[in-house]
Amino acid sequence: MISPPPYRSFGDLHSNRLKPESLSTQSTLPSFILTCLHKKRTLLFSSQGLSVQMPALFNPITSLLSRLPNGLDKAVPVEVVPMTQELVDQWHHFVQPLIDKHYIFWKKGANPKVVRADKYWNWHDNFSLLSLHNALYANGGRVHGEAVAMCIVFRSPDGRQDFPIGMLTAIPKLQTNILNHVQARALTWYLSDAPDEVYLDILGIPVIHGVAKALIDCTIQSALDEFEGGSLVLKADPHGGEKLHEFYTRCGMHRIPKRHPAVTPFFRRIGKRRHYFFSDIEAQLFAQKFDARR
């Protein structure tokens, strides 16, 4: 159980909005990074001079399935939104403690159901790294585009409150070398989906399934929004072990062979991290499976 008590009704989140100063652990990166602006997908200005938020994606998933006690599947409305400091605070204060408490890193003989690579992650740092990246590579142009951050949120029935059930940072356009084929591909950087405890102990609803795959779709859609083909590459965290390998294989991704040259000069292969990739066609076929949910 987390403290403050879980919001089973999801009705108290608005009145108990998290304050950054109330959190015991904030980003460990320099504070100036937090002031860097995300130039894309952040603000548009109307003819009246009022600012409005751009959509995170132009063709997002709008529903996912949950399994009811009677065994039937139910479509649950979700929304893909730009990541904000408030959503990061909610994840850090309510979701991450559940991951840290109930899950372990991969080890031989471990039950895959309790294995997570994102144990002890700090999404304040992940979000700050995106701002630092965009400050350093602001003029990357066709070779290295700006990174984006988005969340999949469950929205309260009155539409006033969002709770993050998926977190993603990605680079929609990055020059990469896969099997000696150099082209711009999307990079899935950091990805987390909420554990079952979030639905049962905080939201008080049946578990929403498929969030991790939906986040991969978000990376593909971000590339398509940049008029790229949708192909992507990612590095599987070694703490996820065989569980992550099996997940990405089930998604249809290919594993880059050992002793493959650096995928990109910007994010070199380090240690035992493993790369997986989709071609343009494979990524589009994967995304096509979600078309009924858009």
C-alpha cells in the first residue's frame, strides 16, 4: 500500500494534485535542464494569441482492452498526451514505488511475472535527459531529430483528471546503421507500462492490457508524423533478461547480431544491452493491428 492512501474512486486526484516540493526524490540532473523547451508538440498559438497544447500524435490509439470478471473484453478509452511534469510527478509518487516494491530484475529461474527492467527508474531524470538531448541536438536536422515524450493516460469519467499508465521517450528521426543499411529510424528510448497493482490498488478498475505494445506503436506513429517510414530500433535493458527478449520477439522484432557495428554514433552500444529493430514494412504491419483502436 502506498501513502497517501490509494485513490480507488479516482475522484480525489484533482483536489490532491501533487506538489513537486512534496516529493522526496526529484531529478538528480542539473536544474537548468528542466527549463529547456520542447519545441515540437508543445504549444500552438491561435489567432487570439491563446496557447493550446498540440496533440502528442496525429493518429493515436484511443482505446485499449481490459478483461472483465466474466471473461469478456471491454474497450477502455485512453489518450496519448504529451508528457508533463505533473504526469511525471504522479508516476514517480504513485507508480514507481509499486514497481520498486513488488518486482525484481531478471535472474535465472525468476518468475517472468515479477520481472521488470524499470525497477528503480527515475522518470524525473528520464524526462530531464530528453530536454538535455534537445538542447544539445537542436540543429541535428535530417540526421538527428528532436526527442519527444508522451504518456498514455486513463481519463476519469468526468474528463477532468488523467492518470499515467504508460510512459515513453523517443527520437522519431535518428540516423542509424542496421545490417549496413543506413537510414533515419525512430529510437524508442525509455518505455514503462503501469503494473497490475496500479489498476487494482489505485484506479480500482480491471487491468488494461497491451499498454507496452501501444507505446511501441507511439514510437512508430511519431516517425510517421515526421514523414518517415516507421522503422525503429531500441535497446533492451539487460535487467529485463529473457522476458524482454521474448516480448520483443513476439512483437515481431529482429535482434541485431553480436559484434554488429555501432547502430548510431549518438547512442553507442554499451555492455550487454541488446538492440532490436523493425523495418519500415514490419513497423507498419505492427501498427496496423491497432487501427481498430484509433
